Amino acid sequence: MRRRGARNFAARLLAWYARQQRDLPWRRTRDPYRIWVSEIMLQQTRAQAVIPYYERFLSRFPTVAALAEAAESDVLAAWSGLGYYSRARNLQKAARAIVAAGGFPRDYEALRRLPGIGPYTAAAIASIAFGQPHAVLDGNVLRVLARLENDPADIASSRTRARFQQMAGRLLEPKDPAAFNQAMMELGATVCLPRAPRCLLCPVAQDCRALAAGTAEQLPVKLRPGRQERIEQTLVRVEKRGRLLLRQRPADAGRMAGFWELPAVEDLPGVRLNGALGSFRHTITRHLYVFTVRSGTLARAPRGFRWLSGAELGALPLSTAARKALRLGNFPQGFVPKL
């Protein structure tokens, strides 16, 4: 798209965004800390699902200093349920680096040096909080660009992403990069949908080559990796006098270190299994876990396990699988922690 065409595109997009943007809490601030927290939470998670976590997290850690000073277990507990827990750990590491440096970095390159901040997050903070002309490139923006250019290249390819990053930079409105970036993401989230795009409602439909060619629903192209591995496992809910039996993953665990989880049946020698409480699926990268949850009885807790009350569970970081499993139980009123 040529320079004049890019200006007209930006004008149409920004006019639409001013009228149609969703009222999201992180759009009411230019505080880099709050914008940063929202952008990290929004990775792999829908906006409406993030809102309650975002508000609770900031109520508990209202400043970057408060986050830096908190115990890691408290941070993980506040994050519990959002998944991808390395995000929370990196958030706190970066908060400590920011405090040690005496303040929030204001430029893109300095932001990139913080733990857990990649090109997209650095561009989002730099543009939205500080008005710097850096174009964002997330999944929504990739989809919009692929359709605008009717480009069938594999968006999982680093070469394609680099080319689309340049394309996003050419379209960026330098006078208002904050609004432009958010408008591009909003367009992808609400109109230029992965399936059944709402082309009749699109403010930039006249610029869309895929719409003209009739290929919008076939784009973007993302080549799939190898087959997903299916893993079946039985979890056991053992209850005694209003307490549940759980264990904490060791500090050196490769994944979800420090989180609490329900035991698997093979972890409890001598357990007596009772009825099934239900089942659920849980996906982690290329692994599909199919969990069956059963109630059980056990005379004595094995070493490394603890009996925990509902109040204690509410203050601990629980694995997402444990949260899903607890939703299947018929617990006494007031026992189940807020999940």
C-alpha cells in the first residue's frame, strides 16, 4: 500500500475505532505498569477472560514496587488460572529490574531487555504508554495484514513475520501510534475474525485484497506442527474432615514449580477409589491431557502431601488442572476456593 493509501487506511481505521472500541480497563490508562500487566495477561487469553484477573492483580499489586516486593507464591496465587505461569515469574523479575533501575524504561530497546518482554510487548508499551512509533504484530494484526494483502505465506514462518512487521510499520500512523495499534488489534478481535469474518462491517473493506479475491476465509495460512500427543490420567480427590489432599510441585520442577495439584492415582499407593466425579481436557502446547477425576479414601497421607482447607487453597497457587478438577466436586458450601 502506497503512502497516500496508508494515510487513508489509517484515517478510516481510526475513525471506526473512535466509535466502536470496547471499553476495556487497560484502555483507560497510560500508566506503563498497568499497560504492561494487561499485555502480558492478554497473551494466549481472551480480553473478557482477562478483565477479572487484571483487576484483582492490580488491586493486590497496585504498583511496580508492590509487585517487586511481593513473595513469589503470592504472585503465582494471583495469577493462578491464567496459565503459562512463566509469564508471572518474568513479570516479577522485570518488576525488580525496573525498581533497581529507578523507574520504568521509556524506549523500545530498553523495554526489550526486560525479562519476558518480546518485540510485540515492547512495541505495545512504547506506543500506548509513551506514544512512540512502533507497530505491534500479534495474532490479530497478522490476520488483518494477511487479508489486506491477500498474502498466503505461512505466518508461522519467522521470515513471513519479519515481512509483516515491516508492513505494519509502513501502515502505522506516527501521529497517534497508540490508537492505531489498538485499532488494528481491535479490528482483528471483533471484525476480522478467524472464522466468518464480518466483512460487511469492516471499516477498511475497500482496502482488502482478500475480500476482493474472495479468499478472506482462507487466510491467514498457518502450517500446523506435528500431531498432538494425547495423555490420559486419573486424578484423585481425597477428602478428610473438610480438607483435601494435595501436593506441591518441587522448586526444581521443569514446569509449574511451586504450584499445588491433586494427586494422580499412581501417587497414592493403597488408595481406595470410589465413584467418578467427571472428566475434562486440558491442552499444554502439543500435549492433550484427558483427566478423569475420582473420589477416594486413604488411611494416611504419603510423604510430601498436605491436607488443606478451602481457605488455604484460596491463598495458594493452584495448577489449572487442579482448578478444573475442583469444579467437578460436590463440596460443602464455603469449602471450594474461588477459582
